Amino acid sequence: DIARFEYLKKSARNFGSVLIGIETSKPENFVRLFAHLDDAGFTYSDITNDETLAQFLI
């Protein structure tokens, strides 16, 4: 489930940064999700274990 979604469009660009919070009952689902993101060529950062960044953004 998507628990949070934020989008920041950069001016004069067709793309921007996105913050998506995802909840799942099975942690192994993240392995599959990250594989799909990699296959699609997305650049992402998992902030789960980055306490400073997580507190700043959330």
C-alpha cells in the first residue's frame, strides 16, 4: 500500500523528486519492488535505515 506520496516538480523540467512511503505485511515484497524499479531504470534511495534523512523528510 502507498502510505505517503509527495512530488516536487523542478521549474523548467519535465521531472522532479518523489517521496513515496510504502507499507507491506511481508518484508520480502521490497526485494521484488526494488528489482522492478531497477529493471525499469528508476533511480531511488531507500531511507528506511537512514534515521537522519527519514526524520527530516517524514
